[in-house]
Amino acid sequence: MLDFRLSQLSLGVRIGLSALVLVLLGGLLASSAHLVEHHENRDEREGMSLDDVVGHYHGIQTQAPLRVALERGHPETLGDTQRQVLLDWLAGDRISEDYDSLDLGDDAPVEILDSACLSCHSANASEGDGIGSILPLEYFDEVKKQAFSREVSPVNEQILLASMHTHSLGMGTLSLLLVALAIFTRFPARLIGLLSAGCGLGLMVDLAGWFLSRANADLVFMIVGGGAVWMISCALLGLLALAELWLPARRTG
Ligand code: HEC
């Protein structure tokens, strides 16, 4: 294989290269932090989850669980008038305001839920086979989680294209440099081969996933999986290059 090693370079070049590799590794760290910050509320729920990625690239449409249950006729014991009051409440845009509105009297959602649901849907309900601990409806904090429909639009196609063009050029060039540096290290060719393949394929799968998951939400695993493989491979290639730059040079010959 190649005889040349990064450790044979002059001190000045090794200092320069090390600083540049550190900058690239810092960039990787910063971009993962940015990724979380940028996406974590994409699905209108706190914290980072797969739904945030699905929301961004594919979009999410879900019906409020309360509405789904009421529309399918659950619970059978609920009268038509009260069911309609609840459905109208959920369809409106005053879900929080009207929940326990005094003006509505007995028609306030809190009153209906109290009389029609809490015998099963509360933490210490005796009926309902334990549904009360899985899906309690006693306090507004609990009701709120079931009351809102979600509609998250995927990122606009022009923005996706613009973002793709900067990301593919930037991430592609960065990966290329790290692979090139790692080739000139003393570490086993197989390891370098594995990491280079991970770096290249990971990035390709990740970026292809941006477009493919628009049509099929299941394909966001390409973005998450490919991205993770890419990130880890890149970081390791960078660390191996750094190690080679500062390990004592081995005279070959
Ligand atoms: C007699 C007990 C009982 C009562 C009363 C009851 N539920 Fe349920 N509920 C259940 C059980 C058991 C499940 C889980 C199995 C199922 O889905 O049927 C459930 C499931 C649900 C679900 C989960 C989503 C779904 O469609 O399955 C929602 C939402 C729900 N109930 C809302 C309500 C609301 C709102 C009321 C009052 C208007 C209510 N329930 C009254 C027992 C009850």
C-alpha cells in the first residue's frame, strides 16, 4: 500500500492539519446540536423524537384521539346531544378556553367528561380495565394530550432543494477530505475501508432519504440511520487522522 504517513509531515504542516481536523470535528458537533434545536419542535410536541424528522420531511396528519373515539361511538353510554357538544368543542379553536368555561354550565366539556368518562378514565377508576392509568382524562393537562389534531406540513420543496445543495456540497467535501487524510495513516486498511464506506454510503443514503421519505414516511429511517452512520464514520476517520499526525513517525523503507 502507500508508504507515506501523515506523521512524516513537517511540524508546521502537522499543526495546521490538526487544527483543521479539530475545526471539522467541532463542526460535526455543532451541526448535531443545531439539528436537535432546529427540529425538536417540528411535530408540535416537546423534545426530539422520530416524529420531528417525519414531520419535517414527510409531514404528519393525525386526528385528535378524543375525536376519533367519539366519532366511532365510544362510549356507547354517551347521549347524542352530549357527544355532539364534545365534537363541536374539539372542532373549534377554543379548546383550552372553553374546556371549563362557566358560561357553558352543564354543557362545559369538563362537566361532560366528568360524568361520562371518569368512571373509567381516571387514575383510580374501578371500571375500564385499567384504561384510567393509560389514558386518564381527569385534568386538563391529560385531556389536552388527546384533544388536539396535528397537522405538520413537510418542508417546502424549494427550501429542501436549496438545503440539499449546500449540504451535499459541504458534507460531501468534508467527507472526502477526512477519507483522504485517513488513507495516509498506519491503521489497518480494513478499518479505514469500513469507515470510508460508512462515511460515503451513510451520506448518500441520508441525502437520498430526504427526497424518498417525502412520499413514504417509513423511509425516514434512511435519514436517521444513514446520518448516524455518516456522522460516526466521519468522526472516527478524523480522530484516526489526528492520532497519526502526533504518533511518532515510523521510518518505512
Ligand atoms: C366503561 C368505561 C369507559 C367509559 C365510560 C369511557 N371509556 Fe374511553 N375507553 C375505555 C376503554 C376500556 C378503552 C380502551 C379500549 C377501547 O379502545 O375500547 C377506552 C379508550 C378510549 C380512548 C382511546 C382511543 C380509542 O379510540 O380507543 C379514548 C380517546 C377514550 N376512550 C375517550 C373516552 C371519552 C372521551 C369518554 C367519555 C365521553 C370515555 N372514553 C368513556 C373505557 C371507557
